Amino acid sequence: MKRWLKWAAVGVSGLLVALIGYGALIEPRLILDVDREHAVLPRLGEQWAGTEVALISDLQIGMWFANRAMMERAVGAIVEEEPDIALLGGDFLYGEGDPPGPKVEKVMEILAPLVDSGIPTYAVLGNHDHVAGGAAEMTRALERAGIPVLRNRAVRLPGHADADPLHLVGIGPLRPGLDDVDAALDGVPDDAARIVLMHNPLTFLELPAGSAPLAVAGHTHCGQIALPFTEHVSWLSVTEQEKVVADDWAEEGYGAPGNHLFVTCGQGFSVVPVRINAPPQVVFFELRP
């Protein structure tokens, strides 16, 4: 019996080491999930049909043992695809206490191919950009590169000047309490087609009915460590006190009627540099009237 227990312990230990090795060295550095989705937008003009929108989020530059090569690969996938619009979902930075300048420079190096491509790109900030003390510097760097940072405001997306406009609504980060849904939606006609970009998916619950036919968010890293073959069991679901959508499309009935939320896994890490069953992700949405 003792011998059996000994070998069982050895087996479990070996499995655990292999799992940690996979989560630290394989999945976050070699596996990129390129996800293609369709999104129906009420009142979207026919001229906008087939418009492609790319989404990445959560680079988390400043995290130890970061997966920068994967971030560059994700940006490269967008540049190669040549979508009509690219969206950046915040948390460019990570950590606190260190000067944010070098981190901001690394973010802009990673994003340089996207900037050079000329693809219209828009961003919101996340909670870690503020925790890292680099929100203002990150905003300035992005906007100098031609990437508007939307904090509770909306813009008309370029293209199809002869069609009814398509708006992008950007909402500030829920933490540290910088989200203002009313201000973000102000000036967007009630009957206008729109996409809503936010960092924390919990902001989605604040959106009025019919105001967000396509809302996209990051923040969760899809739980970062998720049990295989289980849709909602992850490290995040165990530790998060609030009910939060961790990945993919929110279930019908989550949020106000007429609103639909997609949460991306993002790219980087929080707390530990491990991803298991939650690989880095680039999402492409094809818009349909």
C-alpha cells in the first residue's frame, strides 16, 4: 500500500510539473487562437456589410517572463489580414512602482507594424494602465501614433461616406471608476449602428437596452487557467466575487435586451506567467446588417 501511494504521489507530481511547463512554455508562447465571428448590427447600412473588425487586448507589458513574441505574432496576424478596423482593449501595462516609460516604449514597439499598416486603430485603457502609473503616458504615445484613446466618447468610423455612419463607443475602465456610459453614448443617435469597446466586461451590465448590439471587452484572460471541457470553470470563476463573463459570447439574457457581449482571452498574463486552456487570442468580427 505504501509503495502504491509513493508511486501515485510521483505520478501526480510529474503530471503537475508537466502541466505547469505546458502552461508556462507552450500554450502562451506557441498557440495563437485566431477566432472568426459574425456580428449582426441592427440599422447597419448595406455598404458596411462584410466590414472586418479585429480585436486584441491585455498585452500586460511589465509582467515578468512575458510572452512578447506572441504579442508580436498577434499584431502580425492583424496586419496580414488587413481588416477595416482594429480595436485594442486596454491593459497595455502591468506592475507598479517602476517608471512606466520603458514599458510604454515596448508597447509601441510591439504595435509599430499595426501603426505602419495604416489600418484605422482605436483603443481604450484598462485598470492596470492606471495601476502602473502610465495611463497618461500610454495615452499620449498611442495618440501620437495615430491611435485615438476613447475614454467615454464615441467616434464615427471611417469608410462609406455615402452610407449611414457606424459609430465606435469607447468606455473608460470600470476600475478605478472611470467608466461613464451616459457620456460615452452621448451624441450617438439612438437609431445609429454602433460597436462598443470596453476593458472590463462588467461595464456591459450598465449599458441601456439596445445600445450595444456588439460590445467587446478583455480583462479576464479567459480565466488564464481553465479546466478543460468546462465552459465556465476557471481560476477566475473561483476567485471573482462578481458574476463575470470570462470568455467568448455572453449567454442570452446577460445584460439588457438587445445587447450582445464578446470577451477575448487577450495576450498577456496577470499574477503568474501561465495559461492553461486559455490561449492568446486574436478575434476578427465580420459585420452584417
